[in-house]
Amino acid sequence: ADAIGSVLAQTFDDLELVIVDDASTDRSLEVVSSFTDPRISILRLTENVGLATALNRGIDQARAGLIARHDQDDISAPDRIQRQVSRLQAEADLVLIGTWATIVRPTPRGDWEVVGHHRHPVTDSQLRLRLLWNNPFVHSSVVFRRAAFEAAGGYGADPVDNWPEDYDLWSRMMDQGRLANVATELVTYRETPGGMSDS
């Protein structure tokens, strides 16, 4: 609910929020259905297909030329998407832009504490160099051009080539144009015990 609320509260409000329910078995669908904002569309999958395939299907359903990623537990600052869209509108050769992020973990008191920061390189040349050995983008922070995404072949969902789906995509998408990160922490990245981001 917090994640959805942070998207609906964006200063850039001309958006469509496509929520993909990958055959969840918890209360996710109930939480999603509690929102009545007409900008929301729900894609409910009847069997679990995994993250990469679910992302591809969600993007297939979306109508916009720009795609903003968001995970179900992270929080976006109100001006996050506006700042990224403004850059993409002003820079025609820019195809992918992320942001820095604040990393938080739950405490025994029931609140969240800051445990770190994702402050990756911000320029195209620095990002291309970093992509040679690791992922310099917070997946839940990126906005990219649909055309570049499609030209790169989308998220790879081959179970044999089990690369991290985001790192694999950025490594192919960089052939389509420039890359960037906003040097501001515009996403609160929640690390929950047992979650995919827990390491």
C-alpha cells in the first residue's frame, strides 16, 4: 500500500500504474483492490511466471512510451518520476535513467532505520565502465524508453541463462543510447528479511 501510494502521489501525475500480480498467495491482490484510482490497471496472472516474464507482460499491457519501474515494497519521492521524465524529454539520446536510493531495514520497534545508500555513478561513461563488472542501477528507480527496451529484446526470461534480469537488460540496452543516474536519493529501498533484496 505504501508503494502504491507513493506512485499515485507523484508530481508527474499523467501516468498509468500497471500492477502485476504474479499469482500471489498472500493479501497482495486485496491491498491492490482497495485503491480506486482510475489510473490503476491490474494484470492478474493465474500461475506464477517469475519476475522477468511478469515484468515483460506488465510492460506489454502499458500504453506509454516511457516505462518507470517500481517494486512492491519501495517508496518513491514525490518528484522522482517528474525529474526523470524531464531529463528524458530534454535529452533525446538518453534511453535509461535511474536514481540514487536510501536503503532501510525494519527494526524490532516496528519502524525503519537507514542502513546504507545506493550512490552509483551518474554519467554515461562511468556507467558503461561499471556495467563491465556489476549493476550500477537500482532496479526500482529506473525509467526507460519503451522503444529502447523493445530494441534490446526486453527482460530475458530464459531459465537456463539465469542472469539477474535487470543487469542483463541494461547491458543490452546501453547499445540503444546514453545512460544516466540522478545524483539524489529519490527511492527508499526496503530490505526485508527473507526478501529478494536481503543478502
